[in-house]
Amino acid sequence: MKRKLIFPLVLALMLTGCGSAPVHVTDSELEELHSAALATDTESQGTETEKQTAELTEEQTAEELTEAPTEPTTEEPTEPTTEEPTEPTTEEPTVPPLDAPDGAVNMQSGCLVVNSGTDHARAIELCGGNMNVGARFANVISSFKNKIGDVNVWCMVVPTSAAFYVPEGYQDKTCDQKAQYDNIVANLSNGVQGVPVYDAELMHRNEETYSRTDYHWQPLGAYYAAAEFAKVADVPFADLSTYDKVVREGYVGAFARVNKISELNNAAECFTYYKPSNLSSVNCTYFNNDLSGERSGKMFFEDNGISSSYTVFIGTDDCIFKAETPVDNGRVLVIFKDSYGNALVPFLTESFSKIYLCDFRYFNTNAATLCSNVGATDVLFAMSTVAVTSSGKVDTLAGNLGV
């Protein structure tokens, strides 16, 4: 699906701090940036399987039996037997059912619109996915791991909303994102490890984890993914209850402006984000994409307009961002990401000493040298399913990684 990629340099500099410190911008300026910087291709699929069980009740009637008394018998004592302990059984968690649409389901502007005609319509961009390209993505990051040596490399494939919200009868219109992830993990080598976030997102799909009016996940979805990453990376992780919750009402995302699905203007949602308790102790720095032009900045751009709420995180994609936290564990994380990765950063400020955020689409320096110069102990590739199964995007990543 084609999108306009108009990215005025002036706005990029204002938002990213790439050339000057990040400054406040107007809503109209953010609207223009939002149409370009946030339009990450996110096309995907998820299927739901519901298991039905039936109980069989057997009714038995008792018969009265009259037996003649028998002589007592003497049995030889038997040796006590020792039974092997049985392994405890682990029940599979119950996947929450997906509610059937209570409005129309139709295609509009390349998207599947569910609950059309209601105040909670959801637009879903479908995904083709390509298994061969996914395997190549795995080979690219595995080759990069070979270049940087003794550094942990993690692979987080972020499912898009189509993985969880495509209703019954429409799954054949989009790819199986779980199968896409499994294919990628099967092709990883050189010690690269997958971060299994699909199941976590599936179990929480009835919560506000993905936007209805925008391509991206909601920050709550990023929280569950960050929790899975912290688990496999063996780093501390702060519970959501410790965060300062901020709710923005009346949010209508890019599906309305970029895809021109006008009915979404009557289906506004809340955009809820979370500020870590140690935020005042986190030092934020911005760089140009070649790591030049260092300047101080901030993590949250809270003055951005409601319609540009996803740019609350970092402000834009077109820069390199660094967060220095009070965590004293010596773990330095470099994240190579698409726009989905921005929302992860606030949930990792109590997990790593330093975090570097680099968008693979704009990156303009030697990636292996950067990881060496900043003392990276961990590298996380956090990209949506559509990015890692799209040939052009994997080509871009390979070129920017130098593999």
C-alpha cells in the first residue's frame, strides 16, 4: 500500500533535536510530520483458536447383590511398591475470546474496518508477509551478531493489530504473524535469541493494547512486550503500578488522516501513556543520525497535539536518542527499531544503565562501530512484522548494518 512520505527538514529538526535542542512545536506542524513519520507499514494477521470441551456424565444404578458368606482367606503379604512420581501437568492459559463485531465489517482505503458505524470502529491494515524475506531478516541480524562478537543480540518481532483483531471469517485476508515469528526464530543463528511477545499480546488483547484509529500499538502493548524482553534478558523490571499514568482523550490517529477513513473521527479513543518513577533522574540526549551534534533533550513531548499523540515518545524517528538512567548494572542497550520501538523506551529505564535508540530507516553511521564505541552489552532489534517480512525494508536494514 502506498503512502505519502513527506518529511520536511525543518519539522524534523524541530522535533528530533537533530541540529538543535528539541523544542515545542505547533499542532499543525505535528500533523504534517505525523502523516509521514508515523506511517509505518503495519500489515499482519492473527488467528484465534477456541477449544470446546464436552463433559460426559455417566449415570449408574446400584444393584442389590446378595452374596453367600465366604470363608476368610489368608493372603501372602506382598512387598510394598514404590510408584514413580508423576510430572505436574501445566494447563495452557485460556486465550480471551474475541467479541464478534457489533457493526459492519468492510474494506476501506486498503484497511479492514471492524465495528463500522459504531463509536468504537477499528481499522486494521492487513499484511501479506513473506516467509523467505523473514528468513533473510534472521540471517541479516545473525550476521551482524557475528560482527560485533560478545554482545547479547535479541530479536523482537512486534505483532501488529491484525494479529489479534481480525474477526472470524476474515483471517484468510492476512498472514499468520505467529507463524512468521516462528519462521524467523528458526532461522536465527550465532546466538541471537528471540523475544516471544506474541503470546503476551494475545493474552491481553481485550485490553487497550493497540490503537483502533492508528497503525501503532498503545503504550500498554509496549509494556507487555518490554516485560517479556526484561525476562529473557534477565534485567530488573518495574511494575506498571509504579508509573505515572497519563490519559489523553479524543485521540484519532493516522488511519483517519493518512488512509482517509473519515468515520474514525466519530470513533475517537484514549491514548494512555506511562511515565517511569525515575524519569527525573534520566538524562536524555539527541544526536544526528551519524551520531554528531550531541544536545540535551527530553523523553516525552507532552505538548504535542492530541492527534499526534504517538510522537509523545522521543518526538520523531529521524535521530539517535540516548537515555542515561540511575540503574547501576553496567548493561548498555542499543535498540535498532522502526516506530514501534519508541514506546518501549520508558519501560526500560529501570532495566538498563544506558539506552540508545536508532531507527533503521534513517541510520547513517557504522552500526558495529557504534555498538563498540558506546560499550553495548545488549542489542535489541524491535520491528513490526511488516518491516521484517518486507523485502525493501530488510534490504535497508542490511545496508545500514553493513552485512
